Amino acid sequence: MERGVIDRFEEEIVVIEIGGVTRDYPRSSLPKGAKSGDAVIIEQDRIRIDNKETSKRKKEIQDLMDELFE
């Protein structure tokens, strides 16, 4: 099992960052509604969204933005 973050979409390819390295996967391997910034869990070519980690990352980013613009 590996954990990563969706970096970007390029046509039918999704680029996922895993431990500082990016890898390409077919866009069709993602669940519907997946978007850039979502945390994912990759298990044997099956990719699923890690909703808990995605929410945690979004909160951390929002907290940093709030600090920056105070």
C-alpha cells in the first residue's frame, strides 16, 4: 500500500505524487469526483480517496492561509 496526493490531470492521465516522486496512472483508475489535492491510497493498481487525510490537509492549508492573511 502506498499513499500519495493527486498533483494534476493531463488529459487521460493523472499525476500522483508519492514520497516526493510523481507517477502517472490512467485517469480511469480514479474514483469519480477525484480532484487535484486529494490524498489517495494505492493498493495493487486500485486507487481510492483517503477522505480523512484529504480533510486534514485542507484544514492545514486553510490554517496557514488564515495566518498569512491576518
